[in-house]
Amino acid sequence: MPTPSRREFLQAALVTGGAWLTPRVTFAAAGSDARFVLILLRGGLDGLAAVPPYADPDYERLRRELAIAGPGKDGGALDLDGFFGLHPRLPFLHAAFSDGDLTVLHAVATPYRDRSHFDAQDVLESGFAKLHAGGSGWLNRALASLPPGSAAPAGAERAVALGHNVPLVLRGPAQVASWSPSRLPPLDDDTLQRIADLYADDALLSRRLADALATAAQAADSMDGARESRGRRSAQLIEAVSAAASFLGEDGSASVAVLDTTGWDTHANEGGADGQLALRLSALDSALRELKRGLGPSWARTVVLIATEFGRTAEANGSRGTDHGTGAAAFLLGGAVRGGRVVADWPGLSPRALHDGRDVAPTIDLRSVLKGVLRDHLEVPERLLEADVFPDSRGAPALSELVRA
């Protein structure tokens, strides 16, 4: 057999892994006129960068060159409440906070306490406290619990295969459809590690992969390569949210959308007010602005939940990045959100306050947030939330007053 070129091998790896490499939007019918969008940031968003607690006395000491300065300083945070701020590359979210359309949650986590992406995402999407406890996701089970007469327009529940597969959070008895953007995503560290793990035991393939990655890294290090990668990532995200808006808008056929993106695993060269993470946050902020624009009048009935599988270490590592952590930040955005608030039982960043001596200690169970939104926005009965949607979650009661009455 002819030896494949480095470019051909890398492209083959992308196509083979397309089911989890390509950001996906999936759709289903909800139980009322409400709209719900779930955005999963795969890889572990650095909550201390996205929502810096700039007034915490230990923040700058731990973050060093990654620290976001206080409001009013060069590259400083966008102030929220005098203690927390938003990363300076999140101006749309800051405006939404001022308009009462954004609630910021901090020190949030699922019940998972280890640091594997795969396992953490399983717990995040399944809704079970234990790993691999079932093959369905909490959002699908929530949709299945809604009465038949409350469905969206006729035919909206029928499954329509428009993409590679449906993420775990939407797998289950309720019918859903899927859609995939036309663009392949740029490579990211999480994706590359997954590919490397697949071929670790094959000497030939692992060597070919290493050669291809070295070539890709050289291209990405160039100014033109970095600019092209950023452009592809941003364009793909915009395409995905535009599709979501078309399905959920006034003339759309769906009321729930799930979007996931990769590239949030910032082990090295994360950057502070500028840099790798700042560019990704800027792309996310622009996409959320486009989502609001595309939804039009439906924005008033929309809740967008933005969450990640875990946070990152409180202290910067030796590679000017952060490692897998625990407590994270999450966002509730939309015209139906009772916003303009930071919801946090802040544990602090002192050595004694950190989880395992390294992470933001979680004080809010993400399931409490999810229960509150499902109950008060999508009108899922609370008894079903406890029995079917989030089994074994009695210790995580639903948060109230997250959405407007």
C-alpha cells in the first residue's frame, strides 16, 4: 500500500472521529412555547478566567500571569458586582447582565470529582451520579416526561438524521433530530489527545500521527496558520448557532437545541486578557450575540445554559496554563432568565479552601440548576425530575427563581 501523506493521514483521523470532533446541534420538541438551548463547552472551561473573582485576596497570587486585572485597568475584567467580573472578551455577556438577561453561576460542579474528560462528560450528560449508569441523557428523559398534548408542531418529534450522531444528553426514548455544520473544526489539544490514545498501541499509526501533528503544529505556529484556525473556529460556531436560531425561531419547528464545542482544554499558553483562551471566549461571545439576533422575538422565551464538564486548577501551571480541576463557572442567558445576578456561595481561594489543595471547591450542584430550569421553564413535573430525570439527586434540590415568572 502507498504511504499516506501527513496531510492525508490527519484528514483521515478527522473524518474517522467526526462523530465527536464536529460541533453538533440537535433538536427536539419541548412541552410549551418555551425555548431552551444547552451549550456544552467540552474540555473544561477555566472559570477563574471567564468569571474572575478579582477581589479575592488570593486570586492574583495563584494565577500569576494568567490573572485578569480588576475593572478599570488595562485588560481588566468587566465588573459584575464589585467582586466578580467577566473576561474582557465577553462584552455581549456583560451587556446581557446589565439588561437582566444573564445570571452567572460560580463554584458549580456535577457530582463527579475526578479529572477524566470522558467520565466527567458522561456524568454531565447522563444526569446520573455514577459513571456509565445508563444509555440515556437527562434532557431526553425530561422531554419524554412531558405530556403528549404539549408537543411542538406536528412532526417536530420525528427523528431526522442530519449529522453524525446525537450527544448522550439527548439520547433516549424521546424522538430527536440532528444537524451538523458543513465545516470541519480546527484541531485542538483535546481532540489530538483522543486520536493519540486511539493509536497508542500501533507503532506505525502512532508514528504517522506524530509526524502529522508535528507538521500541523509548525503550520499553526505561523501567523497565517493561527489566523486561519481562529477564523474557521469562529465561522463554524456562528454557523451552528445560526442553525439553532432558525430551528427555534418564530417559524421554526423545535424548541430545544443542544450545541457542543471543543477546544477548552487549556493546559499550555492559556493567556490572560489576551491569548488562546481569550480568542475562544471572544468567538463564543460573538456566537451568543448572533443567537440572540437570530432568535428575534423568541429570545424573550429563551433560556440558554452554558456549562462545562469541570473547571481548572486554581493555580497556573509551569506551562502558563491550567490543568483539570473541579469547580467551574456556568451561565444562564436569555430573555426568560431572571438575570443581572451572580449566584455563588464562594468558597474562597485560600490554601485551606481549595478542593484537594488545588481546585475551586464546588458549592453548587449543577443538577440543582438544571432542575430549576426544567421545572420552571420547560414545566417538567418535579416528581419526575427526582424519579426519572436525575435519579439519586435528593441532595441537590432545584434552585428557584432562575427564570422570569
